[in-house]
Amino acid sequence: MTRLALTGLEVANCGPWQGRHRFAFPGRGLAVFCAPNETGKTTLLRLVAAVIWGYEVPARNWFAQDDAYEARLEYERGPIASGTTSTEDNGLQRFQISRDFRTHKVTLLREANGQWQPLRTSQHKQRGKTADSEQWASLVQKLFAPISPQAFVRLAMLTS
């Protein structure tokens, strides 16, 4: 079995988020966001699907003073350890996916030797059935999770 943990999300001018904001999540345990209504909690959840699949991209913040309209997701993926608590390299891999919602450019990076190495850069709209978008979808299934964006959003909303 594989463990997947979202570790960070950076947003720039998405939904209610004006300017750049970075959210860090623990690699283990539970992260809880408490805030008043209409402050962006659901937008943060949906941004994960927007970054990975281009699904339900939030509107650009109307008050943004720069051209940035993008988000970046960081996550860890590795085997579920059977009762060990070692911090040694146990197959854990770190990834980063960034998406520019203006240009539809999406980049996947993997951390190797403490540096981010590019694995794939694409430029396509999620709805387009191009060879590039099909390759991206296959890569997401392999390196993120075998789940559809619709299922991810429903699951995230059920557990929020």
C-alpha cells in the first residue's frame, strides 16, 4: 500500500486569496483549518484538484495587483511502513506540481538530492483530449493517486 501526504500548497491570486500565500501541512497527522465563512477553506481543498487535474479552477482574485494566477502543490508518496518509525530513506518520494491558470502550463517536479528535478512540463486545458493531456492523466494516476478529480473533490468534502 502507498501513503500519500499533502505537505504544502502555495496560491497566488486564486479565489479570495490576494497575493501569494503558503500553507504547510504536517506529513503525518491531521491539519485543521478553522475560519469564518467565505474566507477560502473550500477553495484550498478545490485548489488541489485544480492544480493536479485543472478541475474546477477557482476564479482569479479581482483585487490582484500582479499578473500571477497560479498554485503549487507539494506532496510525499511512499510505502506504508509496517510498524517502523525509522527516519531513514524508506522509499519516500517528494513531488511538486505547479499550474499557471492563465497559460495552462503545468509542471511536475521530483525532489532528488535535495533539489527539485523536472519530470514533465505540459501546456494544455484539462478538457482537451490531446495526446499531451492523456499522458499527463496517466502520469498523475501513477505518481499521485489512481483517482479521478471528481472522486477526489467528493472525498475531500466528505472528510472536511
